[in-house]
Amino acid sequence: MRSPQSVDALENLGRARLSTSFFMRDFLYSEIANHHGLRNVPNDPDLAIKAGTQLCEQLLEPLQDVWGRLAIRSAYRSQEINALGNEKGYNCGSNERNAARHIWDMRDGSGGMGAMACVVVPRFTDLYEQGADWRAMAYWIHNHLPYSELQFFPKLCAFNIGWQERPRRAIHSYIEPAGNLIEPGLPPNGEFASHYTDLQP
């Protein structure tokens, strides 16, 4: 598939079904693109769809099946939009850092494919605002899903969740206690279940 050059072509890209619940259109919205009047569409739609399908099937669908509907905060970024976000200080890493992460149609330095989305889990947001520890969600994902990276943020307890061909299995947080929760490569750990047993639906 070519990069869309018309409304019809963009609509067709948006109709690409990535999993049971998700379509490509769900991941194309960008506040940066909207504010600056730019397009946020992939140069390589086939690679973006392939990577996004793995993100949705391996991570987002099973997360939603257990915890309820997900809200997508930020997901796919074109190289142009991500570079602008980095230049303007909009909390976007460099294109090299976001390759195979938010830039779904750009392979990482090792040639690996990947995709990332920033999501909010409304049910867990409510629990978090009532005092639940963000680590409950982090440990649940660690024990149940084949994620590559997680990064947690204070607002709404939103978090980046990434799938990659060669998963790093690392968790970082900007919520206290901030820093690295799980170093790369740690396997699932049954002892972590105590953090989420009382909250899991």
C-alpha cells in the first residue's frame, strides 16, 4: 500500500482492521499534527499495519478483555510529526529513539519491527484516583502480557505500552516511586501478583 495521497486513500488506510476491536484510524490522531496543520500518516503503511496489528493483538486486546475499554492518548507518529514534537519540546524522543516505538513504520537500529501506544484504562484510572498504586497495573501487565516497554505518567495514570520483535521487558515510571521498576529481561514473577490481586476484575 502506498502512503495515502487522497481522502479516499486515507479513508482506506483508516479502515485497516488491526484486531477484533481496533482499526488503524484509532491510532492516527495527533494533537501535534492537528495544531500545526500537518498530516500524520505513514510513509510505509504496510509496515505500520503489520507492527500495529501485533501491538493490538498481543497487548491491547488482552488488556482490554480484562480491564475494560481502553482510551488511546497517543500512538502512531510519522517521522515528520515525531521530529517536530522533539524539536518543539513536546515530550517526543528523537526519531532514532522512537523507531519501532511511536514510529510504527520505521524499524529500529537492529532492523526490528515494533509499535507503541499511550493508553488510559478508565477503570484503573478511577482506582488510581482513589489511591491504588500504579504498580498494580505495571505488575499485572508484566505477569500476563508479552510487552517490550512500559512507561507510566501521573496524569490519568496513562502509560506507554510497546510491542517489539525483540522485547526488552522493561518498566519505567514518572509516578512516585519514579525510575526503573523492572530492569530489562526480568521474567514474569508470581510474587508480583500480590500487588494487583485485590484490584483485578
